Amino acid sequence: MVGGLADKAVTDPWKESMGMRKSYYAAHVYMIVGVVSGLYYREFTKAKDFEGDTQLALMHTHLLALGMLGFLIVLALDKQFQLSGTRLFTWFYWFYNAGIAVSVGMMFVHGTETVLGSHVPTAVPMIAGLGHILLTVGLILLFVLLGKRLKEVMEPST
């Protein structure tokens, strides 16, 4: 038990399959949103004749790398080590997704305000920091769960 989060292996194949599907769907959604955000960045800056640096340029790669590629890697790890269907996986999934949503949402606000020439509120970087904290908590939970599974695989069966 880690921080009150009991971790039990999945015995129901349907439940395990649903967890893997969640990772697949998350990766798919992040791929679509990542591509659309790249289109938004290109077209919005072109329409406003903006030539400087903006957070919008980073949004595209964050969604594709942290979102799509991250969940494709989790999907492969889940297939190998049966991660989904556990409380730790559920906590990881929601913290990590919330972290991406908050971080990328603030990139969108910050970048759009920059392109429009508006003042970026001081709360935006603070909220983005909260998103990064959520991402970090999610990654810690993933590594704790992965460490448990690796330990189970490496211990001889008795």
C-alpha cells in the first residue's frame, strides 16, 4: 500500500482491456488535439502577422510528446506489466491528464494573449505551475506502480 492506495492486480480480462483502451483513446485524442493546436498556431499567427515567440509554438509538441507518445508508451508498458485496473493506475491516469490539460490550457491562454499583444495575467504562469505539479504527481504514481510490477516479475515464484 502506497499512501493509502491499495494496489491489486487485475484478474478480469474485460477490466484490463478497458484500461488499455483508455490509454489508446487518450493517445488518439492527444494526437488530434496536438495536430489541431499546430494548425491553430500557424494560422492564428499568420492571420495576426505575428513574428515573435509565443507559447502556442510549444503547445503542439507538448500535446504530441507528453500526450500521444506518453500514452503510447504507457500502453506498451501496460501490455507487458498489467498496469491498468489498479488504483495506482487510475490515480496516475487522472493526475497526468489533468496536468496536461492545465499546462496546455495555460499555454493556449498565454500564447493567444501574446499574439494579440495583450497583457498576460500573472495568474497564468502560476496555474501553469500547478499543471506541472499535477504532471509530476502523475509520473511519480506511474513509476511507483511500474516499480511494484518489476519487483513482482523479478521475484521468484513461490
